[in-house]
Amino acid sequence: MVDKVVSSISEALEGLEEGMSVAVGGFGTCGAPAALIEGIIEKGVGGLTAYSNNPGTELDQIALGLSRAVKAGLVKRFCGSFVGYAKSVERQYLAGEMEVELIPQGSLVERMRAGGAGIPAFWTPSGAGTPVSDGGMPMRYDGEGNVVLVSEPKETRTFMVDGKEELCVMEEAIVTDFSLVHAWKGDREGNLKFRYTAENFNPVVGMCGKVTVAEVEELVEVGELEPGEIQLQGIFVDRVVALKPEEGAGEGAGARRHPLTLGRRGPHRAAPGAGCRRGTRRVDACRHRSPRGAGAGRRFLCQPGHRTAHHDSRLPAQGP
């Protein structure tokens, strides 16, 4: 057995240097490796290229998740599918301090998975015939409103799909120097289990790093996780660090305590017929179930500082 457990966050991030690329798990604050992000800030390593679904969240001027590293000026380039709630990204992007590459969400996931599977590239219809394939999307400004860097065109090709021709664009795999993930449980060999909605980008992020570091809420011995429970195999994980209570252990789904947490325990499920409070705003849709094809029957988790898909007004409310 190879024991991959390290004793501290600083040891877990050993080797992370200026100008490296980092993939970060999580969706907003849900499942974000908050302790490892704090470790990057304390380490002061800058010039990073960050790959993540979105660069964290900022609410009432409080930065959460990856946006903490962005706000600290440590990210020179962000590559992801959504930037809407991170005001620091908007400010730095328009000021010419940061580059932004927008990637269709499904393509982002598959590019990460391909990186972990050793697939150099793949073809997809997503984004074909748009600026995603044709190029020209603004990636950097000069601070005066002038675009100084745009995306390059990508190779396209027509394939027969379901008996008809369809234009596809070639997307290259993502392989990063480091990958950072948050897991609910992990064993000493690096096998990981995620909790509820935190099983979003974490598995594919964990696959695409040359060095993958997992922060875990609960460290268990090898064999305690059933084979069917393991959602990211230890072969992809290089280091495991067990969180301490002050680092968010026991908070669930990767949310650390902050002024906007829901009650004392952070994320929670609403009792039948009850709503929940997000800050001072009441949300009554917490008993929505996911739509067909998105994990039927699984309930979405209400997260602090994160409006998950269960707030979609198209889904019918269940219960009073």
C-alpha cells in the first residue's frame, strides 16, 4: 500500500510554483477545495492559469472559493464556463490584469476527462460555427476598453451524425500541473467519495492533473470504502490531506464557515415542507428534485452562497 496522506496543507501544495496551471473542483462554492485555495493564498504563488467551472463567488464583497485567489491577484488567466458572480474577475479582466477563456461547460468537462484518460483531443458539435470555433472572442483588454488578445480559430470538420452532416470543432485535452479537489471521504490510497452536489467537477478535475491533491473531510482506512462507493480512484490522486475542524471538516460538500453560511452547520437539507434561508433571503424550493437525465431522484443540496439548479422556476415545487 502507498500511503498518500500528508500532514499539512503546505506539504500538500509542495512543488506548486509561479506560473503553473491549476484545475480546481467545485461549482461555485459547492465542493470547492477551500482549504487548499487558502493554502495557495498563504503560499503567495501567483501568475497561475486556473481551470474551473467558474471562479468562485462573491457576495456582499465576501470572496468565496476560487475567487479568493483571484481577488488576491494570484490568477493571471481563468479558463471556465461562467464568471457571473465573481466581480474581481470582471474588474481585473476589463482592467487588462487578467485573461479569460470561455469554454462550453460540457466541452470543459470532457477536455478534463480526456486529459486524465490520455486522449489528446476530440471532436464535438458544441460551439462549432460560433466564436468558440471561429475565434475572435476577447480574452484580454488593455485597461482602456481595447481588445488586445482574442481566441484563435480551431480546426473544424464535418461528420455524419444520425444520418446527417454536422459541423464539429476539435477540442484539445486539458492537463494541468496541479489539480485540487474536495472530498467527503478518502482513504490512504487516495480513493475518494464525494457528497451530494459536490460530485460535480471534482472527479474530472482530479483526473487531469499531473499532481492531484485531495482535501478530505473524513480520512478512513483502506477497505472502509466499498468499491461501488468510490467516485475517483486512487490511481489519479497523489496526495491526501485530512481537514481539521477549523479548515471546514464536517461542514459538508466543501463549504467553509463564513458569515453567509446557513445556520451553524453550513449546507443542509430542508425538512419536509420547510424552506431554508440563504443569507437573509428565504428559498422555498429546496425540495425540488433534479430533472430527468441529471440524476433522477437525487435531491439538490442548498449551499451557502450558491444558487443551485433547484432554484429553476421551471421545476414544480414538491410539498407545501
